[in-house]
Amino acid sequence: MHFRIPPPPRLPAAVNYALAALLPVVAFVFQLALRAWMTPVPFVPFFLVISLVSSLGGWGPGFISVAVSGACGYYFLAVYAGHAALALPGTAIFFPVALAIAALGAIVRSGFRERESAALELAEAVRLRDEFISTASHELKTPLTSLSLVVQHLTRAEPYDVGPVTLRRLGSVLRQTDRLTALVDNLLDVSRISSGQMHLDLEDLDLLEVVREVADRFQGALEQAGARLNVDSDGPVVGRWDRLRLEQVLTNLLSNAVKYGEGQPIAIAARQLDGTALLKVSDRGMGIAPENHIRIFERFERGEYRSAPSGFGIGLWIVREIVTVLGGTVSVVSAPREGATFTVTLPLSGPRRSAAPT
């Protein structure tokens, strides 16, 4: 645990200047009440007052508190403590030390304010970025959908109408269109999750059935990567979940396994254990360094892959957010050149809330 100094409260200027004048007087009254104990250390309470005032109000109130404190300290020594001879040299020593404390307090306050301003600017930049992503994704979605429908129609044509070479090329175009559509869908989900607009449509369904459906969709990508997929389960794993979101979790995990698995076998296992569904997606590819196990689940973060395909770094973040909304957890066990196993746990009873903004 790291200790952090809390930022000073933001008070109106009039309040800061009032405190600069009144708190030294309060400290003076405190000195009078405890005169027997305060005489040996007559300026200590004023140092505390100056530190507080300067950290709250900055340079102006800090210097005013120094002036009022110096006058109160001199008066205390000269009149009430019976040390008139020490009043002037004591006050002379007090002023430079007090000014240094006031300056330090003002600098600390200024640093907090600068950090606060930077945080506000960063938050606004993030908001504008998310707004841009949402708008761009919506604008891209319509033409991509139209293009995908046209290409699908052409791929269903007879070979003698378009020619076998053209048909193969159309298949490649369709795969790339589907990939772009998936990327745009992920960007849309970033916008929905960030704004708390991701809702769940819960139903009773079999996780193993969803796994097999998603696996069937990946046959083309698996053949292209030269990878073999094995689905293992003891039987149905029925729970109350959102089918679309479960498919999204599986799609992102399996897509990563294909992308980084280097053509090695991929395994998906679905199990039921004590009211919990366990889903594991494993590959034998390049693996992930231990220091990146947490970072890869953050938004726009990727592992340090030199030769791997590029990406936005949002797939695993979306997986984590969806699994969290569904009431579960996701983790990874991996090491460089030893593959990776992602484990998702989900309660069979479903999430506690049917609509869960993150």
C-alpha cells in the first residue's frame, strides 16, 4: 500500500484570507491558555497555522498568516511570557523560517492544482476519444454491413457465373469484411461499456452448445492458420447467461488463440463444478510473459509481441468486462514459448443483476 497525501480542499478566496487572519489569533489564544507549556516553544503553533493556511490558500493567504503570526508571537513573548528581550530576536528568526514554510505549502498546493487540472484535461480527452470511437464505429457499421451482404450474395453464385478464381477471391474478401466487422463491433462495445450501456438478455442455455457454435464459425480461420481445435466436456453445462455476450467472450478468446497460437493445436474445455461453469481456452503458441498477465486485460493494451499480428488491444478487455458483468472472473496462465490458458469462471445462476453497466 502506498501512502498518498490527500489534496487540499478547494475553498473560496474570501474564506482562505479570513482563515489567514483568524487562525493565528486562535493559535495565540491557545498559547495564552497553555502559557506555562508554550513559553519554551512560542512559535510552534504558528508554524502549524502557516503550513495549513498556505496549503489551503496559496501564496497570498500564506504570507498574510506569516505577518499576523509574527505579530502575535512577538506580543506573546514581550507581554505574556515575560521575555521582552527575546521577543525581537525570536521574531527575527521566526520570519525566514515561516516564509519558507509558507512557500513550501503554496508549492504543494500548486502541485495538487496542476495535477487536478491535468486529470480534468485527461478525462476530457478520454471522453472525446470514446465519443469519436463511437461515432466512427457507427458510421463504418452501415457500409460494412452492405458490403458483407453483397459479397455473401456473390459467393453463393454458381462457379460458372463468376469463375472459380473470382469465387476464391470473393471468399477472401468476405473473410476480410467479416474481420473488419468484428473490429468495428469491438469498438462499439468499447463505447457501450465505457458509457455503462451494456445490458444483458439472460436466458437458460448450454455453454457447450455455444462453444460448438463458435468453433464451427472458426473452421475457416483454423484451416488458414493450420491449427486443429479440440472441444472437451463431460456433458451439458447449463446456466443463465446472455448468449450474445458469451459468444463474444468465446470469439475473442478463440481469435487470440488462433492469432498467437502459431498453428499449434487449440483446446477448449467446458466443465461444471459446484454451481460454477469453468471454460478454458488453451493454445501452445508464443505465450505471454508473467509481467504482462495483468496488463493485457486493460483497454488498448497488448502483450509485447514482436512478430505477432497487430490489433487494437481491446479484445481481452472486453472479455474481462463481459465476464465481470456476468458475475464471473477471467485469468491467464502462460509463459513465453509455452502457450497460454485463459480460464473463465461463471456462476450457473447468472449475474445478480439482469442489466449491468460496468
